[in-house]
Amino acid sequence: MKRLLKTKVNRNGIKFNKTYYYHPVLHVFIGDNVLFSTKKKLLHINVYSMEGEYICKAKADYFTEIQSSKQKCLSCPYYSQVGNVPKQQ
């Protein structure tokens, strides 16, 4: 049997062990109590209503941005990189 923990959903999702878990479906449940279960790796949590109905699988650090340096690519005309000069307009 799974161990379910009770918490309240806020605008950032569910906070557990200093990590926020979010799924867009949780927006409907802001301010409501929900139940959730965890796994050892804590990459996702399964979220359930107080009646025990499955709601979603919320992802850890959903809002964490990728470092901008990782998003740049050699073909991007707006960032100067090795062999890449920004276009003049």
C-alpha cells in the first residue's frame, strides 16, 4: 500500500523537501488540499484528490530554467560565439 501525504496546492504547485512539484492541471486545485505519493528519486510525485482519485504526475523543478548558455546555438544570429558574428540590421 502506498503512503500518501497531505498538503495544500499553492500557485507554484506542491512543495515537498524544499522542492516544488508542478503540473498544469494543478492550477485548478490552488488552495485545495491534495494527497501525493513519492518515489525514491523524487523526480515526480503522483497527486490524488482527497477522495483518492488520481489527478496527475507532477514534475520536480518544473519552473527551473535552463542556463541561457546551454540554449545558444552556433547558428543563432543574435549571440556572438566562436565563428558566429551577430547580424547587423
